[in-house]
Amino acid sequence: MPDSTELDPEDSKIVTLARSAMARTGAAEGAAVRDTDGRTYTGTTVALPSLALSALQSAVAAAVASGAVGLEAAAVVGSTGPVDDASLAAVRELGPAAAVFLADTNGALVDALRAAE
């Protein structure tokens, strides 16, 4: 099983940002993405009667709303389960080769999803 020491500093940063977003809002999950210009965006789970987004979808939406046209990497903190298909599709649409890091609530890396080569 991978651990957080295997992440480079930029990837560790998005794990930390995702964890901070989750803690700040009390959401079930936090996520962060890094665009191809190095800018980062965070999101958390949205569970409203009229709108439901995963934390990863929320982070991707924040990036798109800010003008990002590509993603290099993403991180999801809080869930150790698999990333749902819709959330992964949102990342892959902007970053077909982007790695998606999954970490527990302590920020320890649980899994890393990489695009098929």
C-alpha cells in the first residue's frame, strides 16, 4: 500500500488542500485539483436537495469556473472507497493523463489512480 512519502511535493500539496477543505467545512470528503498552469482548486461534497456533487466534481467545477482548460492531478480525502465513475470522468475530460490520489482523513495515501498508458 502506498504512503504519503511517495508523493512529490506538488501532489502532497493537493492532498493537504483537500484535507483542509474537508476539515474547514465538515464535509464527508474534500478534493483538490491542480491545473496545467499549476493553479489549485478545492471542493467538498455538496448534498443539497436540488444539487448533489462529489467533492471531486466540486473541485473540477471550481477549476472550470476559473478558466482551467486542463488538469495535471487530483486528490480526494475522506473516502477510501473507489472514485465514482462520474467524478473520474470529470477529471479525465480535462486531464486524460491526470493522476487521482486517494487519501484517508489523516492525509495518508491509500491509492493512486493513473490513466492507462
